[in-house]
Amino acid sequence: MTPRSATIVEPAPALAVPKPDTWFKRNESKVIGTISVTIRAAWPQGIVLGGLKLAVPPTLFLPVPSEVILAFRDLVQGGELAQDVAVSLQEFAIGYVLAVVVGVLLGLGIGWYRRFSYAVDPFITFFYATPRIVLLPLLIIWFGIGIWSKIAVVFLGAFFAIVINTAAGVRNLDANLIKVARSFGATDLQLFRTIALPGSVPFVLTGLRLGIGHALVGVVVGELVAAQHGIGRLMAIAGSTFQSDKVFAGLIIIASAGMLTTLLLQRLERRYEAWRPRAN
């Protein structure tokens, strides 16, 4: 009889246990941001460390937070800030809403109808590749220096992000769902309403979120070039007179508006993230 061969049993690999996140790891960005702001607020003239004086930029270039707060208070008390904010908000709201309506409808058509896509895509690509600021002089000639030229800049800034993402959402629909629906006799309108619209919602929301940043850039750029009122005009006048505290006050207003609207749309995006088609 031949001896039975010994069977070597290899031990199972140990499972990697993920290390629990520390408090600092979860709040790293907040801690670093708080430290940097605190240092800047409490360090207006520099500090001596080990016999070496660490200097900070002059307040002409980088004002301390207290100066920005005082400038913001003066603008509010003077009454000019309310009018500038109202004008910029009106330009942003009208231009962005028009971009959403036109961009979503056109994007759905481009993604759903192939021939329509062939006809429109070259124009979308051409104008998307063209910097919107190049068109600003032409828009001022057409619409004047009032709010409508700025509304047009805002519209062009947000429109392309919305229309491109919406069309991509329709093109990424599950083809099997469409085949099954057609096999049960669904009409084009039913397919569009029950499959195309729900399936493209995550992409539409992404386009809306990306369009906000471009729209805010359009507001500021349009008002920097030619405007009677607005946050951009306020920043331009303050910059030409070396009032950096007022420039930062306007910057904080624009950044805060963009951050709040972006956070709202990000929450909506996460809510509908499950509707996004997954790659195999």
C-alpha cells in the first residue's frame, strides 16, 4: 500500500479590519479651515516666534476679518448694498431659470431624437467652446448696459452645463427597459414620461449644480464690464480705489450664495442618486 499523501491546509487569510476614523480624520477640513481663519483674525500685525517675526501681508492686499465686517456694516448702513444685492439676485434668478427651462427641454430633445441631435450638436459644441466673455461686447450692443445683457451672460453660462448633462442622462437610459416597454405597446409619450424623465433626473440635477457656478461667474463678469448696479460693480469700484475690505465683502456674498445653492442641489442629487444607471 502506498502511503496516503499528506494534505497541507493553508490558513485562511486574515480579514483586514478597517481602522475606525478618528475625530480629526472626520473633521480634518473643518479643523484646518478654522485654524487658518483664527490665525488670520488674531494675527493682524505679525507675531514673534523664537526671536523671528513672522509677518503677514499688508491689509491693503489681505484685510483682517474685522475690517471686512466693518466694511460690510458700512455698506449695509449706507443702503447701497441692498440695491446691489437685489440687482445681482434678479439677474441671476432670471438668467438661471431661463437656462434651466430651455436647457432641460433642449437636452431631452437632443438625447431622445437622434436626427435632432445631429442638427443641434454642432452649434452646442461651437458655442460651448467659445468663452462667454468674448460675447459680452456683442450682448451689450444688443441689450445695452441694463440687466438684460447680464441676464444673457448668466443664461449662456448655465445653459451649456444643463443641456449637455441632460442629453447625457437620456442617452444613458437602460435600453432593455425601453425594449420591454415597447414590447408592451408603450407609446413614445409614455416612454418619455415613465422612463426618459425619471432616468435622466440625476444627470439633470448634476447639470443644475454645475450651472450655478457658471451663472455666478456670469453675474460678476457682466457687472465688472458694464453695469449701473450689482455686486460685481461694487467690487470693481472698490478695487479701483484700493478698498480691499469691500472687495472681500462682495466676494463673501457671492461665495456664500454659490455655496448655499450648491449644497441644496447636492442634497437633491444624493436623494436621487439611486436612479442613476450603474455600469456593469
